[in-house]
Amino acid sequence: MSDAQETLYLRISTDAPLAQAVGQKLPAGWRVGKSSAHRERLVFYDTFEEEAFRKGLAVMRRKGVLSVIDLDSGLVEAETPLIHTPPHFFASDLPECKARKKLLQCSRLRAFINRCAIDRFVTSWRIVDQEDKTVATLEFESIHKSDKSSEAVFPRYYSITPLKGFHKELSTMLMALPEPVDAYRVTSFRERFAGIMEAAAPTGKGYSSKLHLQLDARAPIHENVRRLLQFTSSIMEANEEGIRKDIDSEFLHDFRVSIRRSRSILRLLSGVFEPEKTAWALTGLRELGKRTNDLRDSDVYLLRRDEYTQLLPPSLRPALDPFFSDLEAEKRLHHRQFNRYLAGKEYPGFMAALKEFIAKEALPDEQTAPLAARPTGEVAVKVIRKALKKLLAHGRRANSETSDAELHELRIDCKKLRYLLEFFASLFPPKATVQAIRQMKSLQDNLGTFVDLSVQMEFLQSRLEALPADRGGIGEAAAIGGLLATLYREREKVREHFHEIFSGFDSSETGELFDELLAGLAEA
Amino acid sequence: MKTIALYSIKGGVGKTAAAVNLSYLAATAATPTLICDLDPQGASSFYFRITASRKHSSEKLLKGNDKILKQIKATDFPHLDLLPSDLSYRNLDIELSESKKPKKLLSKNLEGLEPEYRYLFFDCPPNLTLLSESVFRAADLILVPLIPTTLSIRTFTQLIDFFADNGLDASKIAGFFSMEERRKSMHREIVEEYQNHPAMLRQTIPYSSDVEKMGLTRAPLNATHPKSPAAKAYGKLWEEVKQLIVEN
């Protein structure tokens, strides 16, 4: 349904005018030819987060060709053959071409999922002038979901495509439309696309794992933490299906971030709920998080395949193949295990209990939960100050050697502060939060990279130790050794930079920035 | 883009019929085709039921590229477009003579069509003028329909001589017999004698009332009566022409 540049689409806004009346209003000598009909199936793809749509693109398969279409112009920007209709695919699965490049720009990590399949029924007529020359084609299109059981109702359209060189006759061509004249409204490709999506694929609409809560500074913190937990638990649920189907690794990633965010906020704001309730939720979430660790590890290392291969000299690269095929096998195992857990009794039971706990509006007793009734703004100032102070104190304490443990701990401090800033973001002047987060960025990056490299080294080391010496493991051992050496060098470089980056953060500028941020809140 | 000119100094030899049918055969999804009607009589425009827009004129043709692109119209047949003729084309020669490099003007003006079309057909007016020379330079192949008569053969050899005398590439010329009537002994003899001439194509187009009726159906014969003997002959002629283009 991509647009030829000249096609004019008219959305039918009232009851469908009678197709039998097509062409009756044409001037003398003009007429419409015999009608013909055809049907085509269109399948629309996008990632779970609708990244193509956000970039102004539609991704559509039609007649064995995958097209990337610009939503504003309706023009095909790139296309590539796609013989089957996969339930999902990665941009990197496509052969080297412009379409692949376009989709990689939308997302490297996320799979493009079959969002909806529709059947487009088209009746077309030729519009013929007094010379008996075809000057345009007139089409009536009605759409039905391929899944026959669906009762989705789609908008219907007439469209007129003047032949090349016959645009001047457009106003006469419009007379071919059946009455009433006011039944039509000219529409864009974007609108037609949106019409289809609205009717056919409402699931996952507007999904974003980014936190955007609008908080009221005077409302009790209890209410707002509950809202945060409502958000994180809904994100967890939204990602379950994607995890189950193993569509891409981001589903599990978002699921885990939600767990971490919930835990972090619960711990930092421990006085908001009764201690035993908080403890119960924290234990449950920690257990849940742990159950995802192995699967996430497999995902992460499989995603690093290209990167690892590039780090090694060509002679050692093939030796990584057994490493990755083992990882693949492990991943399948972990995926099965976690799926079983998701489908079993424990997980749904925990989630139901968690949601029930979150849903309880009544404020807990002040004796046991002293923070619960405090105004959100006041609590926010306090906890953010505390978290910043802790981060700075820990950072300053780190000596010249900066041990692994210190940097690990600092990274967690950093994340905690970040989660707090994101949670309370709506309370601050909009620019202030962005600035504060930006101020933290290089420190977070430094610590993040350090921990990341450490974890990778640990993983590779354990793999190395488990390698059976007898079955040709020498090559693999050499490859892993090579990776370890490179990662080690990188990590030590990151470590060296820590002090420089931390002192950049531990400055009067940061102090002022946070003062300003929190002062803005106090005033509100 | 390959440019094929249908040319004859004489009128009424089946030039336009050949241009219309061959361009129809040439047009496919892989080989979009444009037919340029250069004859002010506008016969090929008529066959495709297309009249030029009021703004179109010889001036536009001489300005080239963008101006030309805007005047192109789609025929009723997929992948085949037409640049219609206009009565003002009768002055093309005078206008050409006033330009700086009249003989090269046409090929330069058509450069802009390159990305859109794989085949370009010229339906030329029957005369030998500056415009013809401009066409000779722009074309990769000059197809000359000949009625099998002695006079036609004489004109054809004159054309080849003209090419030689004016520094034009005579190997671009390919004649074919048109409106051949087997029952006429002169036709039979001439076709037999000249069929192996290096500048002649093997395929002949028989005289046919079906071709004449194109004036009534106003569509390529190969679209309306693809099984008719003349249509089949055009089909074979196009195969031969295609081969020739590949070889050139």
C-alpha cells in the first residue's frame, strides 16, 4: 500500500457510497472501464518498542518483498526480498542491502515482530476520457484482518492514481467517485498506516521501559512508591511473552531492569512500608532476579560474538566456535528452565501477591512505617542527598589502588542515585534532572565498563577452568586466554581513569547542580 | 538507454506502425520505454490517443531535460510512455538551425531520460533535414522501413551514401522490408535480392489490413491482435533488433 507519488487517497467517512454508482457523475464522453478485483496480503513489522514507527518508517511485507516506507511521503525507501513471513526477524538477518541498513538504524538488538497481517481487497476501474484514453485508475480498498476471527473494523478508501502526464485532469477524475461528495476526506499514508495499526495491532502500543511518572510533591510518598511499583510490575508483565517466545534479548533485559529498579527504590525508601512487607517483597524480587541471571549471561555473551571474534587474530577465531555453540546450548537450557518457572505456580503466585500488596491504598501504621505519610517532595530531597553523600564518601575513600570491590560498590551507589533521580524526575525543573544525570554520565560509564569487563573476565576464567584438557581444548583455551589478556588491559585502563573522572564529578559544580535541583523541589 | 530511430525519407512506408508496435514490444518492467513522436503530424500520438498539453511546443523539446520530462504521458500500456508531438514541431528545423550545435542538440537534451528509460524510440518525420541529422547522431540504431520497390532501394543507398559523406556512422543503419506483398513479383524479387544485404534485417513485415486498422483501434496491433501475421512479424523483427543492439 505504499504510495505512488501521485496517488490521492480519500478516506470514506460516512456510510460507504455505492460502488455501483462509480463514474456516474463523469462529464460527457468520459466513463469508467470494467472493474477488476484483486487481493493482497500485507504484513507489518516493527520492534516491541515501535522503533521503526518512531523513526517515521513503516516496515511491510507484500508479495515476497519487504519494504521500508517513509510514513510522511508514503514512498518506498528501500526493499529486499523476504520469501517467507517470519513471526520475527532481526535486521542483521537480512542480506546486505539498503533495507538492512535502514532497519539496523532502528534497532540492532531488537527483533522486528509481525505486528499484524491484513488482507487488502481492491476493486479497480480505469477512468477513460473522451478519446477513450485511460487517464487514471480508481480503486476501492477494504481491509480485513487475515485472522478471520478478528472483528477489527478498518477505514475504507477510494484512491485515484492519474497516469503520468494526466494530473491536470484530476478534478474531472474526482467526478468518478460515487456520491455523496462530502463522504470523502483526503488522507495521508501516515494516517492510513495509523488506521490499520489502531484497528489491527493494539497490543504493545506505546510500550516504553523508560520511567515517566508525573508525581505530586505533596502527596504521601507511600502513594507514589506504589505507583512506581505498579509501573515496574506492569513492565515485567509486558515482557513475559517476549521472554517466553525468546524474540529478542531486550525483553529479559527490561524485565530485569524493572526488578532492579523496584528493589532499589524499596530499599532506599525502606520506611514507606511495614518492614516485614518490604522484606518479603525484596526477597521475592531478589529470588526472581537470580533466576534470570544465567539466561541473561547467555544472552549477553552470545550478543558479544562479533566483538569477541574481532578481538582475536584470525588464526584463533575458529577456536571460539565451540565456546559459542556451548553458549547456545546453555541458553536453550536456561530459557526452558526460566519458561517453566514463568509458567509454574510460584511466579504467577508471587506476582499476584506483589500486585495485591501494591494495590493496597491504606497508609500503613506510622509506628512501623514512619515515612509512609510524609510528602513525596520532602522524602525525595532527603534520600537524594543521602545517596549523593554516600556516593561521594565512598568515592573519596577509594585509595590510589582502587580495588575491584570498591569500584563495584561505587557502581551500585551510582545506580541507586540514578534510579532516585529518574523516579523523582517530574518533581524537578525539567532541565535540572537531565543535567544532573548528564553530570553523572561519565562516572557511570567508567564504573559500568569496569564492572562489565570484570564480570566478563570472571566468566571467561571460569570457562577456562572448566575446559576439558583432552578434547582439543587447546585452541579454545588460547582464544579465551587472548580475550582475557585484551579485556584485562582494557579494564586496567578504565581503572586508571577512575580517579580523574571521579574528581571531575566530585566538584563544586556537581554540588551546585544538585543544590539547584533540590532547591527547585523545596520551592515547589 | 538505447535509442532507436524509425526513419524514412519517404512517407507512408509503415514507419509509425513499426515505431508503435516495436515500442509496445520493447516495454517491460525491466525495460521501461519511451516513444518520442517527432513528426508534427503526430501519428504515433494519435495511435496512443494522446494529445500534447497546450503548453508543449518545439521550444520545450529544444530546451531539453526537465522541460521534456514534464510533457511525457503514460500510454494505456504498462511501462510505455510517450512524448507527444505538436504542430509546432514543423518549425523544428528553423529553430535547430538557430542553435549553436544543432546536430548534437537532441542527444544532449535527452540525457535526462537516461535514468527512467531503457529504450527510447524516435518516430521521425519523412524528410532529410537538420532534425534528421540530429536524430542520426543521437540514435544507436536507425531503423529504415522499405517498401520492396526499386525506388525505395535507391533512396536507401542514397541514405547510406549521405552518412558516409557527412561523417556519420553508416553501420547504425538497418533497413527492413515493410508492406511486403508476396503476390507482387517485384516485391518477391527485391526481397530475395536484398535480404542478405549487410544493412538489411532478415524479417519482413507483410502488407496487412490489420495494420491499417490501427487507425481505428488506436492501439498497437500487438496489443489488439497479437496472433495476426503482421503482429507476429513485428515480434520477430523486435527479436532481431534486440539482438542487433546487444551486438552493437
